[in-house]
Amino acid sequence: MERNLRSRQGGISFIGLIFVIAVLACVGVLVAQAIPTMLEYQAVVKAIERSKDGANPQEVRVAFEKASAVDDIKSVTPKDLEITKQGDRNVVKVAWNKEIHMFGPAFLLLKYAYQSK
């Protein structure tokens, strides 16, 4: 009786292993598609921080356009920037959405927003 308990093997079955690998592969594909949008968000933040010190909104937009050409920013244009004045400095706000197609009618929606300080 004691011998039967010891000889029984534990672990994951082959079907379970295939299922786990399939789930990890699907998650990996989604992450691989989301990473470029996160890198673009960081580029937008960097471009806004570099361009927010313009004297007026037009100068801020021109500086952002030059920075976006260098960093290859496609999701945000200078027209998307909302520029307001707080005291003696410019505050730049921007928000946009990015959809990533998963399968069939399903999409992953990523919402990005940033406001300069």
C-alpha cells in the first residue's frame, strides 16, 4: 500500500502543458504589440518636456513637431496638444487612445494621457 503512494507521479500532463504554453504565447503576442506604444508614450513625454518652454503656443507646437520628427511620433500631432498658461509657464496636456487587435472582434484599448508640470 505504501509503495503505491510513492510510485504515483505528480506534475503537469501533456495537455496541461500545451494549454499553459498557448496562454503564455497569446499574452506574449499582446505584450509584444503593446511595448511599442509604451515606448512612443515615453517619446511623447520627452518631446513635450523639451518643447514646453516656448514663449507662446505656436512656438511650443513647432518645437514639438521638430521633436516628433526626430523621435518618429505618429500618434500625436502638434494640433493634439492642449496648451494653457499657469503663471509664467506653459502647461501642455495631451491624451490619445491606441487600439490593438487581439482576435475576431476583440481589441485591447490603451489610453494614454500626460500633463506637463
